[in-house]
Amino acid sequence: MDNKLSAEEAIVKVSKEFIDDMRDNIFTAPEEEEELLLGECWLKSSQPAKILHLAIKHLLPHKKAIEEKNLQFFIDNKFIFNGLPPERVVYYSTKLASGKVPEEDMDVCFSFLKTMVDIADKAEKNKKRE
């Protein structure tokens, strides 16, 4: 993480980069593109503090599963697809947990989640020191 960026700025920057990467590599079908646009709109309209709060609340407790690249994480934690219709939540969680997404792409996905967890963890530790 760039030391000049706040945790909130870093989490937004990393999220934007991740959406771009997902568009280029994993979610390439037309309906997936539309849903990535929804994610982008949500990201642009959300306050960085809210995004950081969500990472702390929903990702940080699953740090171990993310570090272990446990595919079951996507089945057990559908909150990461929040805002999509229920059938699309099932679609994405199943797609990512299926083992059919190329390993390199899953590595990028887990790398993003780990970065989010690291930012959230550092923000929490800094908050406790204050």
C-alpha cells in the first residue's frame, strides 16, 4: 500500500483496479459486464469510510480463509455480491468456488481480497492505538 494514501483511499484504489481486472479476465460475458458496471457505480457513489467499514466488518473475520485461498469462502460469504439479484449471487459464488476459473485469475482474486484484509487490519490496529 502506498504510504501516502489513507486506508480509505487505498481501499477505493485497490477496488477500482480489481473491477478492471475482473472485467478483463474473469467476468467477460455481457451480463457480467453490466453487473461489474453496477459494482463500479456503487464504488463511485459510496463513501470511502463505508467501504473500509465493510471490509473490516465482512472480510477481516475471514482473513484465514482468504490467506489459504479457500474456495469455500465464496459459498459461505455471499455478502461480497450484495446488491445483485439472488440468482446472480448464486451464479457468482458458484462460479468462483467451482475450481473452473483459471488458477492465475483466482490468484488475482485472492490477492485483491488479501490486500483488502491487510488494509482493513492495519486500519483497525491504528484505530485501537488512537
